[in-house]
Amino acid sequence: MVFMSNLDIIFHALSDPTRRAILAKLASGEFTIGELAKPFSMTLPAISKHISILEKSGLIVRGRDKQMRPCKLQHSAFKEIDQYLSQYRRILNQRLDKA
């Protein structure tokens, strides 16, 4: 088994346009898998696989509300992405300031 860092797992999850569309929908609130599946022309098990990848990456969490398990964004993963990218933002800004 190949070891993958958390950032590798996050960027792998973000590499798929369907998963990015799911994240965009979740930016407006919590949704069930059925609600998230509606705009896509794929089976519910296929959407569930995408949700599973997003959940394993830490980008989303699934709650418990009686029988429903709504999905929502997990802010800590996005903070991790931002911290990673901020180091490059600083370097690029320094280069632009020198130009």
C-alpha cells in the first residue's frame, strides 16, 4: 500500500469535477446524498462513492439526523489547503513586489 499524505488525499478528491460540483453545492448548506445526486445523470451508488472519497479526504462530514445522514463541508480540510497554498502565495507576492 502506498502512503498518501492528507494533502495528497485532499487533492485527489478535488481532482474530479463531480466531487468539486458536490462541494460547490455543499457550500450553500447541508444536503442528503439523494439531494446531492439530483443534478447528476449517474446512479445513487456512483454518487455515494464520490461522497465516500470526499468524506475520507476530510473535505466533508456526514451527520446523524434521525434516519438521515446529511453531508456538510468540513472547514479544517479547507484550512489545511489554504495553509499549503499560502506559502506559495507569499513567494509569488514577494516576486511581484520585486518586479
